[in-house]
Amino acid sequence: MDRKKFLQLGSFAAASVGIPGILTAAAPQANPKDLFFDISLAQWSLHRALFDGKIDHLEFPQTAKNEFGITAVEYVNQFFADKAEDKSYLDEMNSRCEDLGVDQVLIMVDGEGDLAIQDDKKRIEGVENHYKWVEAAQHLGCHSIRVNLYGDGTAEEQKRAAVDSLGRLAEFARDYNINIAVENHGGYSSDGQWLVDVMKQVNMDNCGTLPDFGNFCVKRENDARWDGACIEKYDRYQGVKELMSFAKGVSAKSYAFGENGLETTIDFTRMLNIIHKAGYSGYIGVEYEGDKHNEYDGIQATKELLIKLGQEF
């Protein structure tokens, strides 16, 4: 058993974390060698604690390892938004992770400009705003940055704009050995076939997808980006299946768990079967986003479910 997999197992055999039926001390331990994937922790899983100041960004890797036994982290740029070009700060992140034995996997980038808008000047400005995060990702030893494809216009107009933006960004990132990974994150990016067409047109090895188990709402009321009620959804299982051909990572989004320890919104068994059949063997990021359980319980439940089901493959 290698060290990374051993630490990922963490407290798998510990008592239940407050969600009945997930695990008990008597439950058989999973053998991490049997997992076809590695486990990482998405920083957004702790966004409430981070926004409330209960956890500092620099403490995130320590929390991932000590609280959950997870030794790979996925950052969200919102939590160190002004530090992308601060080498001393990035060095401190590196130092802490090296001391902990934690891998830094990717940076999820938000708020740097829409990459599928029709205004050429604003779109190119958005592309260039992402450059500093490519450089930061390389400095931290990440393999990718995650980007969004928000925009305006028709589906075809946004597709052309997205292909242009991603081509420019991937070309820049190639010199840094960094991947550009697009998440299904609302709008046309949540249409699996649309995003597959974008990937095929970009046709660059370092440009791919970050399939998320959730986030398959294509259209909301009043064209709202997040707050409006969803009025058009894409089938989540079909979407993940389509996007896996280009996957640079996977986000195991979770919302709530029943007494049997299973996620109540998403069929994790079905999702893992899709991922396994795709031949994927990289990181699956734990990304708890619910409000039924506290963040710590939600993260632990998601991790334990991934291990339990992953062992069956």
C-alpha cells in the first residue's frame, strides 16, 4: 500500500460522522489498492467555513489531511484572489503542502472574465486575466486550472467565442505544462454535446473538461446565472459520459445523504461506473455543496461513499 492511498483511506473505519448508516467501527476496511482513482478535496466544500473566517486559506491543506485523511487539494481562486502573483505567498503554500505530504492538484478560477462573450476586446481581456493563474498553477505544481464558459449570444455564437478563448488560453498554458479544464458550470457549458463540440474544435491535448456530477442546469428563469429556478436541465449521467472523453479531473458533487450512506440526489454507483468504463484513473474531487449536513460531515460522507463504491470496481 503506497503512502498516498493509505492516507486517503484516513478514518474510513472510524465511527459514523453523524450521518446514520454511513460507516461504523465494525465496518470492513476498504483496501485503497482496489480503487481505480485517487481522491482529492475541492476547497469549495468548505466555502462556508472559509468565508466565515473559521478556516484560513493557508490552513486548507492541513484541514484536508488532518480532518479527512485526504492528501490532495483543489483550490478555489476566490480564497486567495490577490495572491496569484505573490511568489512569497505561493512559496508558503508550497512549503506547507510539502511538510504535510499534500499534493496540489488544480485551481478553480472564477471572476476573471467571461470566455464566451461576443465582445472581442472583453473576451481577450478575460483570457489574459487567466494567464496569472496558469503561472500560479505551475508554481504550485498543479496540473490544471478550471475555467468557466459564460457568455452571450446564441449557442453557435458562444461556441465560436469559446473555441477562440480556449485556443488562446491553452496555447499560453502549454508552455507551462498546464491543462485548461472546462467545468459544466451553467449555461451552454452544462449541455454535454455542446461542450464536446467545443473540445473537438479546440483540438488541443492540454484543453479538456472537468465533469461535475451536478451543475447540469442549462437555463434558469430570467436568464439568471445562479439564483433563478432551473427551467432546462441536461441529463447528468449522459453529460458526464460525454465529457469523460476529455476529462482532466472529476468533481464528485454531493448534496445530502440518507441513512444508508448513499447520496440522495445523485446515483454515485452509476457515476462511478461511467467513469470506470471511460478508463479514467486520475483524481475524483470531493465537493460537498449541501446544507442538510454540516460541511465536515458532508465531506466525510462523500469520501467514504467514494471509497466504499470504488472498491467494488
